Amino acid sequence: DTLSQNQFSTGDENVWGVPMRFGWNGYSYDARAVPDHEPSWSVLFENPFDEVDLTGKTVMFDDHYKTMSATALYLGYEDAFDGQTITLSSDQLEEVKQTLIDQKPNLQGYIAEDPTYIQNFTQGNFVIGQSGRNEIVEMWSNGNDWPEMTAPREGALAWFEVAVVSTASENKEAAWGVVNEFISPDSGAELARAGFSPSVNPNTQEELSSEENELFGSIDPEMVESFIPFKSVENEEAWLEAWEEVKAA
């Protein structure tokens, strides 16, 4: 009767979902090796950065959507993210492709999320890379205080989980009860602990310890201002073709 999904997208303005948890993709870095700086995607494409040689010390996601979107934001194509879909012109897509090819000397490689990312970061295989915040929160929870997580000023790609009640539900009252339970403070706290991601219910903070609130209970509102919700890509086939050319270069 209820459905939870990582991103809710529909062309029907009469369809709504109830948000439960959220997070974002920006980039993280090893504060022992990379100086503090104003968060910007440009750091992943510059070498050296603030006299730090990043040759072979940068990673990006092994994911055409996330990596190419981040590159588009770095190039200043914020307008492409304004509508219901991400829309890059053929010239812009070509520039994204060439920028990623030019970045390759910096790269340690393209990498998967979560366990693979955490393992490689902990082992020192790179010092800066595109990442999700929940990966870094998990590292903080395990006693690693040296990773820093950012929301770049050009925009951070944000995700959220929502619950919806199906029109085919035979007991909508019970279904909405489940949704209410998901967003209740105590359940929100458990979901935050399990996924290293904040609940949308601010009252969840009352159910978390001060340490837990520092990790995933309290998010700086200024960070939220840079969020760009994940959305579909117009002409994704062209994106995939460009991505294959990037990886083969």
C-alpha cells in the first residue's frame, strides 16, 4: 500500500509524496592533505590545487549521471538544471565530455559508492573525490575525523526518500498510518542511524544524542540552499555515448 523511493518524479502535479530522509552528493577530501577552502567543483578539475599535487589522487563516481552532472555544474551550466529535466545542448555535452577527458591525469579512477569508496579513502588511495554525504558520516561514526564533506557553491545534487500511498490501496487509513510512523521522531531517528542520513522531521533531533545530531541530525540551512534535486536527463542516450568515450579515452 505504501512505497518508498529514493527520488520522486512525476509529470502529474496532483501526485505527491511525503519526504522522509534526504542527503546529497558533493565531494569530500582528506583534511590532512588538502587545505580548507571554499567548496567548489573546480577543486576536482584543478591541478595543482593550493600547491597540492593531485595527480592520480582524485576520484569520481563510476556513474555517467552523477559525474557528468557535476562536471556540467563546474562548467557553469546551472541553467540546464532548472526545468523538469536536465537539458544540455550538444555543444555543452561535448564540453562536458572533453573536460572529463582532460581531467584524467588527476584521476586515481572512477569508483563505486559506499563500501568501495570508504575502503579506498581509508587506505589513502585518493585524497579528494566526488562522494555522497552518508559515506562520510559513516566514516565519522567509525572514528575517522579527517574526512571533510562539502556542498559545492555551484550546486550539490540532492536526493530524498518519499512515501506514497497507492490509489489501489484497500485501506488508505492504515497506509497513511505507516507513512506517519516513518516520519515520526523516534522512527526518523532510527532511520537516520541506519542510513547515516538526516530525517526531514526536525523533531527527530530530540531523539538523537548530541553526537548523533552533529553527524546527521542538524544540517546547516545555508548548505540546503545549494541543493539541486536529482531529475531525469533529456537525451540520455547522448550522455551515455559521451560517457563511453570518456572512459575509453
